[in-house]
Amino acid sequence: MMRFRPGASGLALLAVCSLTLSACSAGSLGSSDDAGGSGSVEITYLTTNQDQDIKEAEQLAKDFHAKNPNITVKVDSRPGGTEGDNIVKTRLSTGDMPEVFNYNTGSLFQAIAPQKNLLSINDEPYVGDLDENFKKTVTADGQVYGAPVGGFMGGAVLYSIPVYQKLGLKVPTTWAEFMANNAKIKAGDPGVAPVIQTYGETWTSQLFVLGDFHNVSAAEPDFADKYTKNQAKYATSPAAIKGFEHTQAVHDAGYENTDFASAKLPDGLKMLATGKGAHYPILSGVVANMIATYPDAAKSVGLFALPGDDASKNGLTLWTPGGLYIPKTTTGDKLDAAKKFLAFVASPDGCKSQSEAGAPTGPYAVKGCTLGDNVPQAIKDMQPYLDKPGGSSLALEFLSPVKGPSLEQITVEVGSGIRKAKDGAARYDEDVKKQAQQLGLEGW
């Protein structure tokens, strides 16, 4: 459900199938319960055709039906990526959208004209229990339109707990502390790469920039708004350029694994899980895949937010869960049923149901929902950031539609010593122009 990079691969796929190594299959599946009996109602829930999304939707449908035996939720599916976007927009415009559907939050949510096409849930009691970060991404003209399905993901640093214990290291809250830890790791155990980089899959190179946005927002609260209006640039913002500078600094200090140019995500996860690498800047959604291959990593790998300059403002950059929406074409008994279904999903019982379908990618966006004791340590480590006032904030892509297609290539160049940080930032500022102009944004 995220747009960490353009296209339908990389982290866009990660958000819906957690980078499982098996293929994500398509299909249209129905509930095993029939809508028989007096006063029964059947509604359809449209989700993407990725395995985990279908599994989660079916679990929600099953558990909801158990509590509401007169309502059956049929699960249907659509493709992801651009094809899926077009299907959603077409079905909304033709009045053919099922009663409930799962779709993006943030800028892509705004692109489906929520005021025209969606039912506001602003007056539903559970809206007060939704996380403020999430609500920002499903709000238009002061009205909330979506309930969260799934957990947050964080752009963060996964780290080896045994390496930290062996060398007596503490979790850093500033960039200086992070680099000091890297120096101690390099000196203390030459067989351990201080920072894992996997440029064989170029999308993984972006974390030091995109995952740093909490620090940018903390230093320049109006950056996203000015950036959208072409009034702020990565190359000229003292806060925003730091991500490029950090990418360069790690390379210049020799902290990367020697095969950083060719290594891929599975290589990086193996290094981290086996203690051959100490830090991996990446999205928390990869944790499930790592543990599927290396079960012990559930306890041996932790997580901390990408540190900035100010320890007092240390916090986590978040990618939000997907949104669950009701189109305005839903009416009558089906509307009542759809509202009940959203209320169930956005409740502790709904969170529990989702956890039954698979380990959460991060904390839920609903007050009262807990992760439980059996989730991986790295996922547990995210919760304190969300509980702390000011301890988390949204990634830039949820606050601005401006995103250039070449960032991952640029960050590979900067992280490989081919291009300096300031040059890379300036190049990215040029990269976003065409997209901003295509969107018709003012000031471009």
C-alpha cells in the first residue's frame, strides 16, 4: 500500500506481501459462509490479489461473521500497481465499486476524489481512537474517510542485538552516536560489517534519505508544504540534505559490507540475522520475511529510528497502513453492514483478527490494539516511538505528491562514492520537476 518508489516492484510489493519468496497469486475468493436466513445481508470486500492481503481479508470476514451472523462478507480481489489503481478509479466512476474496498492512503487517496466518491466516517465513534498520523492520510476537507487495515511500517535501522551486547553498545539517538557505534564495531570485530547495504536491489538504497524525514520535519516543520510548492529543495535545505550526506558518510568511512554493490535484500537479511552485519537501514516490513528464513532473528534483531542531530527530537518515520473505504454507492442494509464491518476492523477485535492472519508489520493505528508477546523484537521496538508525543511522523510521500523516479539510482551513486551528497541532492531536485509539472502543481 505504499509508494516508497515508483513502479509495482520493490517496496510497493513489499507493503502487500512482505517480500515473501513465493509468488503472490491472483484470484477471487468468496467467504465459505452463505448469506442465508431471514434478514441476512451480504457485502463484498475488495482487496488486492496478494496472498497476505487475501488471507487477512478472509480472516476479518470470518471473525466479523462470527460476531454478526446475519452479515456475510465476500472477499474479492484486484491486481496491485497501476492496473489496480485504474480498476479502482474506473469502478468508482461507473458506480460499480463493491460495498467496502482497500486502497492507498495519502496522495493516492486524494487522487480518487474522496469528497465525490466516498462516504465520510467522520461521525463514527471509533474515529476518535484512530492514530493521528493515520487520520491525516485519509482526511479531505476536514472529513475522515478511511479506517486502517494492517499495521504501520517504519523506515528505520534493524540491528544485531548480540553484536551490541558483545561490544557494550547502546542504541543511538543521534547521528554522531550512530557513527561512533560503527567505528567501535569496525575496530572491535573486523568480521562484522557495521552497515549493511544491498545496492543489487536499488530500492534499498533510499532509506538514509526517505527514512530520515522525521528528522527533517522536526527541524523544518513546513518543509513538506514548501516542497510541494517548489519553495524548498533537498540541496538547499540544511535538514533535508542530511540524508544524502549520511549516505555518503557511511561509504566514505568504509562502514559498508564489501559486496554492497551486488548484494541483494536476502543477502542483507542473512548478514543481519547471522551477526555478520550490525546495522541494516531498511523498512520494518522485511522483518517477517527475515524471520521466516531465520526464526532466531525474532529475538536477536532489534530496531531503532534513524537518528538525527537532536536526541530530544529522535523519532520514527512512518508508512501508514492501507485504508478501508465505503463508496457512496453503498446504500440501505448494505451500508449499515459496511459501517459495522469498518467499526469491527478498527477495533481491538479487528486487530486481533489481523494478527491471526499473520504477524503485524508494526503497531496498529487503533488505540487499544496491542501487538502481543509473540511478535518479533524489532516490531515491538516500534511501539514506544508511537506512544511518545512527537516520537513519530509520516514519510514525505504521505504529505506531498512530489516524488521523482530516479532517487534510488541517485542514492546508489552517492552511497557508492560515484557522486557527492550535494550533487546527488541537486540532481534529485531536478528529477522531481517533471512529475510535479505533470501533476499540474502550482509553482513548478
